[in-house]
Amino acid sequence: MTTSFTTTADKMKSVKAAWDKAPAGPKKEKALTHYQAAEKAQTAKNDAECLKELDAATHALA
């Protein structure tokens, strides 16, 4: 699956939307952990780490 995102912020919105729709449970909790790490990375202006954590969050929800 290849999805092109213009910015890290766009991908964060997409992952957050997927997280919001996910049913409660361990997958959602794991994804939240990765999403929060992505937020910290974005704040630190570390796009590579942010994208890595967003990918991990997406994977956790799958």
C-alpha cells in the first residue's frame, strides 16, 4: 500500500482519524502509544521518527 502524504501533519490527521474509528482494545491502546510518540517527534521537528511512529500506529491498528 502506497499513500502519498504532502506533510507529516497530513499523515498525523489520517492516522488520528483511523484511530478514532477503531474499536476499543489492545490494538487501539498500542496505536495510541505510537501516535503519542509521533506527536513528540513532530514537536522535536524529527520528521523521520514521526513518520516511523505513525507507520507503527497504522500497523498496530491493522
